[in-house]
Amino acid sequence: MKKHIRIGKKLFYFSLFGYVLSALSVFALPISEGENTSGLSIGTALVGIVFWVGILIGSFCFFFTWKMIHSDKSYMNSKYETKPAYLHFFRDRKSIILDSILIIVWIVILLGNYRNIFPDAVMLILMFSGLITLYLHFLINGRVFRYLFSNKKYERRRNNEGKD
């Protein structure tokens, strides 16, 4: 395996860590005191900081992952599709499972907020699950993930390049 692929996978995992950290900020919402305070409380600041730091870590690591692999011939030669990868739903088995969970979780969140049928703890877990599935949808449906982890077409191209 090429060194840039190995480093790209590590950076991809750090990106995933950043997005999970961002989603974990949901569990700090109860200490933020919400609309009960005037001004900015320490809890509110903590929620915002954890959320945005997670987004920044995830975004920067994903950008550096892309920078590591974007000049690889097999990545450059991959077919560009007419619509962006994040608009693809139900592309393969992983996407079918993930996108089904994504849709179900967000429907449950919307119904739970509309009807007020779930306790706060359940809603926090649902919001965490909703954010995680949303982040994973963007990560897993992209070309970077397919290039690094799952597409056999890229594997054949990488192996053929070494034989030239």
C-alpha cells in the first residue's frame, strides 16, 4: 500500500473523530441552560466551542486527506459524475443502510419535536444519532472514501500503476 494512501486513511479517521466530537456536543446541551439565561453562559459557550472545534477538526482533516490523494492517477482518472457525491443516496450496501437510518432518525426527531412524545434524554440520543448519520452520509458517499476504503476499481488501477 502506498504511503499517501496509509496517511490518507489515518487523516480520514481523524476527520471522523472531529465530526463525532461535534455530534457529542449535543450531550452538553442540558448544561447550557438554553433560553433561561440572559446573555452567554459558560455551558452555552462550551456547547458552541465543542461543536465548532469538532467541525473544524473534521473539515481540516478531510481537506488534508483529499490533498494527500488528489494527485494520485487512479483518483484523478475516476469518473466525474454529473451530481455531487453528497446528493447520492442508496449508492451501495453501506449507503443503503446508513441512508435508511438517516431518514428514519430524522423523521423520528421531527415527530418527537412536534408531538413532544419523547423525554429529553431520548431526544438527545436521537439528535446525536441524527448528526452522526448526517456526517457519515457525507463522508461515506464521497469519492475520497470510495478511493481509500471500498472501491475495487481503484484497487485495480493502483495495482496496474505499479506494474508499468
